[in-house]
Amino acid sequence: MDITGKKLFVKALLEEGVDTVFAYPGGTVTDLFDELYLMGSGKIDLVLPRHEQALVHEAEGYARETGKTGVCLVTSGPGATNTVTAIADAFYDSIPLVVFTGQVPLNLIGNDAFQEVDIVGMTRGITKYSVTVRDRKDLGKTIKMAFHIAKTGKPGPVLIDLPKDIQTATGPSEYPDHVDIRGYKINEGVHLGQLKKATKLLKVAQRPLILAGGGVNIAGANELLEQVVNITHVPVVTTVMGKGAIPSDHPYYVGSSGMHGRYAANIAVSKCDVLFSIGTRFNDRITGDLNEFAPKAKIIHVDIDAAAISRNVVVDVPIVADAKVALQQMLEWVEPKDTDEWVKQIAAWDHENPLEMRRDKGMTPQMIMEGLNQVYDKVTYVTDVGQHQMWASQYLDVNKDKRIITSGGLGTMGFGFPAALGAKMGHRDRDVVCITGDGGFQMNMQEMATAVVQQTPITVCLLNNYYLGMVRQMQQLFYGKRYSATCLRRRKDCPEHCKGPNESCPPYVPDFMKWAESYGAHGIRVTKEEDIIPALEAAKENTDAPTVIEFMIATEEIVLPMVPGGNPMNNMILKSK
């Protein structure tokens, strides 16, 4: 029996086990929404965000927290184009999404119809697969392909563009239970010869080091990595996206490396003789000057994406494999090593320049992160992008009970709050804390309405320094303190060349406490160190609505260490100028 495209759409979602769809209606998808309505409640939770970019970020948070594929549904034209930034974010951070966009009827495509855009063309470079369905009989196969491609291999977003007449046209009712895609091959094994070679290099190394990236977290290979480290005693550094690949209190964990990495971690990378990298693309935030990256080391690179290997850093032992598969095999071969002297040397570097902020000038971001470490036992932290993101990476305890979700590859301001909501919707019985800044928060703060109506009582830790802090930091260090377009209090009548906060500064807008109250949320403002813990504990008890804790931090606080762009990773700024 033939059925309409919209009925097959709903059938496909149910067959794929979809329980949540992040969706915003519009003219070209009204038929799909109507079919979802007719299906009845209890099968699929339809979440109505307040903006399409935020909608996709919510799906990202949901996917990262649950391990499922996030599903989005938006209308054509501006509904579709509003998703582009978040789709790119998911692409660069390997988050599985299936994004359905409405499209004008087939006969109007190419005629500049109302709300017509070529969203497939726009997203081709930031999706694993992007396609317009042009024949009703292909709809089931196309949706099946989308879910398969999004989740397998290196995960990522897939976009399906659905013309309005395809949704109402009749066709086959069958939804395939599997799909064979010509030219799409998944590497499910590992080259044993290359992996043996890598294991032997680690065995003979005097100063071995493991660099763990986000691929370890994506593959769920955290426990396997810990087992390998426990046997070999090889120290570990992580990328920002790799935070949590090994517990942050593990005796062989050094810290994060890269532009804002721990001093000891960056020096260890520059001094090691074998670097075993797994699950990272070696982007510029990790490598700095490519000619000076790990200059003394034989480099092993394990990554599921063949295109990522030797693209930035030419490696000695390339291994195309899923992190979990590679580590599982390595467990059969690795042996204990005597790394005591090497570990002592790394500890000495850490003692020489410890990761520590001053404690004699009031409340600092480090104190806030330490408060979070103390109050929360089982939690998912979700950060926005900026200085607070780096402080979270530096000072938060992360392990199997404390996870962190962040935007790494694209670095998308506005990610944190909606992604935190998505994470909470994925695990409603779990504490979720959003760590954000006053700049990034305002990019998607309208989602407080979504948070309230969806009854997601997350805690928002808003670090307010009155500025776009990360840009201001660069202006302070490299641009002679010429603070251009970074002060969020600046008015038209302010002095042209202001050098920083003073008594004549205008009040900050909005008042986040009154703003939170207007949405039916809770607001707490913290100005002193002794109020950090009480505020966090109070927020944790608020289960009826979200709580915004506004931490008033000093404008002058900057993220250190810092490697100036393009410099070797051992060339770090350790003190503020």
C-alpha cells in the first residue's frame, strides 16, 4: 500500500528509534508537523526552540550526551540558513546529526520562489552528505542513508532537503532495514603491522608521550586508554576536545596541551622522543609552528579519518582506525615501561611553572571551577567559547562521572547554553552545568524560554567581565591595549580611546538577574569567593527552573599560559604584561 511522504517520514523516525526532534515550523514543513501531531504524544518529543541556530546546538548537546543521532527539522529559506553555523560546528566536532530542511515544490526550485535557497549547495562543504529528494520513491532509502552516514565512520551531520510536494506525494510504504552505499566504505579494522610498529616504538622510547584528542571520547575508548596507560606508565596530554579521555586526577595525566595548554604539557610535547597521537587532527591550536612541533619525536598518528593523517603534521607511523579498535588491540601487546625519570622531569616542569591563578586579589575563575569540583559529583559541564572555556579546560575535574562538552573545531560563541539544554533533555536525571561568558551567553540567551517550557533546571555559571574577554586579551597582549569593539558597556558618548573600566563607566545591560526573573528562572549574583559554594549549592536545589549565577570577575583576568599564534608550543607567555 502506498503512503504519503510525510507518513513515511514519521515512520522512518520511529524505525530509527528517534525519541526527540528539535524543530521549528514554517510554510514548507507544515505537512510534516501535522503528521507528527496526528501521531500522538508519547512517541517522539517535539522540542520547539526559539531560534534555528540554537535548535541545532541543542541537538548537538543531546547527541554528545546520549550517544544518539540528533535530529532537526526546519523550514526552507531563513529557517534553513539559520542552521548553517551550527551544522558547521557539528561537522568540525564530529557530532552525528540528521537535519531535515523544507524546500519549495520541485517545479519552483530555481525560480527564486518565496523562501527558496540552495541549502544543499550551501552546506555541501560542512556535511558528510547533503541532498535534495527529487523522487518520492527515493525518500525511504535517502533517510536510511542519512542516519547510517551520520553515525558511522567519522560521525557528522547529514542534511536532507525535502520539497513540499515530496512530502504529500504517495509512494512505497517500505522503510529499508539496511542500506548499501556505493563508494561509502567504513574502516572497521586496524592495520596490525602498523600498530605493532607503533607499539614497538613506544616500548623502546625513553621519553614517550600520548596525545589524546576528541576521537577517544567519541569512540568511547576512555577506559581502554586508561588501561593502556596503567600498563605502560606513559604520560598523557590531551587536546581541549580530548579533555576527559583520561581522568584528570590520573597520576600519569599531565594536562591539556596547545595554545592555552599547561606549561609542563607543552614542554613535554617539545621534548618527547615518541609521540603517540590518537583521535586528533593536529590543528594549529595544538601544533603552533609546524616546523617546531614535537621536533625530537617519532610521531604515531591514529585517526579514523584517513584524510586527517599527515595533512598538517607529517607522521612516521600512520594508522587509520577507530580509537577503540586500536586501543583494544594494543592491550594485547603493551608491556610495563620504566618511565620514572621522564615522569619526574615532567613533574619538575610543572613545579617550575604551575597552573595557578593569584589568590590575593579576590574571586578568580579558578576559584569558581574549584567550587564546581567540590559541589558536583555526577555532572555534565557544557561550555561556551571564550576565556571561560579555557579556564574550564584547565581547572575542572573530569572523569567517568564528570563529563565536559564544548565547541572545539569551529569555536562557536553561543554554543554553550542551547547545547546544555540539549544535554539535559537527553539525560533529565543528570546535573547539567553551563559555563559561559557574558558575550557568548547573549548570542542565544533567548533559549531561556525553551529551558523554562521544557522544564530543564540547569545551572548557568555566567562569568561576567564586561568584555569580549578573549579578544580583549589579544588586544592587551599584542595590540598595545587598544580595546576596539570589545567593551560590552560602551555607549556612544564614551571616550574614544578607553583603556579599561573606571568609575564613570555606564551600567551593564542587561541586568541578568532581572532578565532571569522575567523568564521565571532564578538569579544569583556572586562577587566574593566565600559566596561561590553557597550559590552553587542553592542552584543545585532549584529543580523547578534554571538558575543563572552571575560571577562578577575582574576584567583584567586573562588565560595563561598562552602561545602566540604561529609560535612553537614551548614559546609560552606565562605572566601578564
